[in-house]
Amino acid sequence: MLKAEDCILAIVDVQGKLAQVVDNSEALHQKLSTLIQGAQLFEIPTLWLEQLPEKLGHTTPSLAELLSLENQPIAKEHFSGWQAEGFRRSLIQSGRKQVILAGIETHICVYQTCRDLLEQGYQVHLVCDCVSSRAPENKQLGIEMMRDYGARLQNVESLLFELQHIAQGDRFRALLKLIK
């Protein structure tokens, strides 16, 4: 069972032109916005990565605006976020072992980040409606590879309601507004 105090959200490489051309980009951005705001509702810290931002561009402005309320993006060169010193250090310092994972591309950077996190003993919750690739079949294959490697599959609504646990209170009412 997910517990907010044990979770950290990792957003991988939703940036530049690629973020606009991945399959179902508009829906992806909507779901990511809900996920980010939901994490903020539960006071879950967020780490966000950018692959070679000087070449590929920065995080989609609407998402960057939400994400920058907490911190700044972590640039990386490797496909796996774990290989970025700033990401690795921040994750270890957080002391949180449940990683909520989202981003692009599912079968490359998200997959390699997931694999490395699992190898390091983290529990990875892949938010399947918050990942994408240019080709839908690559998204599907990436999800299957991560599941087979040990990731737990979620969607944004299931994840947020699992964190909520109970259908009452101010946070529940705020969550309902966010989901609808």
C-alpha cells in the first residue's frame, strides 16, 4: 500500500519538441498535470529530469510552472535518471523508497530509470497513463518490460485514491475537484 510519507514523484524528460509529438500528447500532459497537483496535495516531493536540455529543450512550460513550485529540473546525459548525480543524491537524501514514476519515452528513459531504481531496492509505481512514446507499441512494450522487471502498474486516479485511503475530509474533497 502506498503511503504519502514514503513516496517521491519522479518525472522523466517531458521536454522540448518530443513532448509535443509523443502519442496522445495532450492527454499525457493533462494526466501529468493531475498527477503533479495530486502529489502536491499529499505533500509528496517531486524530482524532475531533463535529457540534455541545452540540445533537446526544457520541460513543457505548463508542467514546469507546476513543478518549479518545489525545485528545479535535474539535467542528465544518461538515459537513466539514476545515473544523474543530482537525482541520485536527492532521492537518497529523501529517505523515501516508493518512487512514483512518469514521463517519456516509456521504452527508453522511463524504462532505464525504472530498471536502475528497482536494482537499487526502490519500489517503483509506474503511472501508465502518465507515460508515452512516439509510437504506441513502444509505450506498451516499455510498460510490459517494466512490469516484468518488477514495477507496479498504476493509473493516476488509482494511485491518488490509494494515497487518500478514505472518502472524507478536506483533502478528499480537493482530490475530487482535481480528478473531475
